[in-house]
Amino acid sequence: MTPSVLVARAIYPETLARLREHFVVEANPDDTVYTPAELSARLKGKLGALTTGSERIDAAVLDAHPQLRVVANMAVGYNNLDIAAFDARGVLATNTPDVLTETTADFGFALMMATARRMAESEHYLRAGRWTKWSYDMFAGAEVHGSTLGILGMGRIGQAIARRGALGFGMKVLYHNRSRLPAAQEAPLGAIWVDKATLLRQADHLVLVLPYSAASHHAIGAAELAQMKPTATLTNIARGGIVDDAALAAALRERRIAAAGLDVFEGEPAVHPDLLTVPNVVLTPHIASATHRTRRAMAELAADNLIAALTGGTPPTPVNP
Ligand code: DGY
């Protein structure tokens, strides 16, 4: 019998067509984010599901659908999947690493630069018709080239950001990660492992690229922000829950740090109201991997995983093989 799968969000029509060659596909017709009850109803009888970071699949969902064999997440992050629950029930989870590394690093670097050089704030000023003259310190920001780049989380995307900073902008690269990179990887970048407190104290531009978990929840809160330089910037392209948004908004308002660039938010798409009222923050709607080519590659890789898992192949990027 042809397996049935759920495609929980809209994806590229070509990818959907490819899935239909292998499966009976129930696709989300209008790209709404299913409520937990809707998701559960849609998963009835499905052997596989293609999800995004917006769908939570935990022990309760898996127990309600014991026939489910694989969930292919169209994201590198998979904090929406309770992997311990997947392991305990022998359900496979897959993600989409590698295909988005360079694109996401491009965006992270761009957001850091836009933050340092006050691009959003100055653009709003211009659009509001407030620009009447050139002046020597108008929107003066922080230097990027030659400054100290701090990276929290040094996986693939962190390393790609480090390359941009070290090789393109002559930045000194400090990083903190659970594990240190081999010396052969550190050397070409001049990257130096430091403890978290040193990273916070010394970074001119701190970029967050670590996965979200209970351990990284609010890894940047009031105490950490207090250790940063008042001239420093903070950029988050990882996951919202890593930063305490209320504490960050207060630090920005009181200029305890210079500025922040945020692509991800705790509870997104809701954004903490305090962040919307501080001028020195650049806000984008979780688009770090959003180029046409990369999003297509992510959809295709998620489909490859789903097809392989349910047709006796080897899924290319399993999370819990
Ligand atoms: C990812 O791939 O994890 C991005 O954040 C998109 O969800």
C-alpha cells in the first residue's frame, strides 16, 4: 500500500509533486500553522510528516500516532521535535543541515553589520522626512573591520561567520563552544576559544549561533548583558529563547549595549512589545536562510529524507539515526 504522509506547511510545488510520486500526500492547502489539535487530526494514519520549526512534535503527539515512522524537519534546528521522545519510540527525525550554512552566515553577518552601522534606525529617520542636513556624528556607529567578533556556538554556521569576519573584514575572532575546534580549523581564522565570560567582556560584536535547548534557554539575560561593553552589539540568528527579550530591551533602552540585530524571537511570530519601541534594534522575521536557492534546497533535502526513510533507502541527514 502506498504510504500516506503529511506536508504540514506549503512548500515548492515541484517538491510536492516529487513526494506525490511516492506517497499519498495530504498537503496544507493554505499554509496556516496548524494548532496542536489540527496537527494531531492531520497526522491520523500518516507514516511520515514534513514539518518546519513551527510544528511541535512531542511524546503526546507520537503516542497519539504510533504508526508515525519519520518526521522530516525542513530546518537545521530541531528544537520543535522532542528527540528523546523520538528515540524512546524508535521514530526517526531528520533535519536540513549544510544546504543553508553559507546563506545563513551571509545573513548573520549582514544583520551584524546593519546593527553596527545603524542601517534600520537611519533608514526610518530618512523615510520619516527628518533628514535635513549632513552632520559629523549623525548615526555614527561601531566599527566592524578590525574589531573583535565574538561567536557563541561554533558549529557550521558559526565557523562560516568566523570566516567572513576573519578573512573578509580582518576581525579578531573569539568563540565559545562546548567543544574546542581542532587547532587546524582554528589556525586559518586565528580563532581563539575563550570562556563565556571572556567572550561577553571582549566581543565588540557578539553573534549567537548555538542550538536552542533547556541548557541554552536565556543564555543571554540581564547578567550576561551586564558583562558586555556598552559599545557592543548583539546579533541573534539562532533561536529566540536563547535571549531574554525583556532584559535585552531594557539594556538597549538604557544603552547598556549599543544595539542588537534579531532574526528570531521567543514566542515568534509574536515579538516582545518592548523591543518594538526601542530604536537601536534591527528586527527581521526569521529569514536568515531565506534565499530562493537555499529554501528550495531545504525543501528538497527534507523530501529526500522522507522518501528514503519510507522506501527503504538511507536518509541523508538523520538527527537520531
Ligand atoms: C533553521 O533551519 O533552523 C532555520 O532557523 C529555519 O527554521
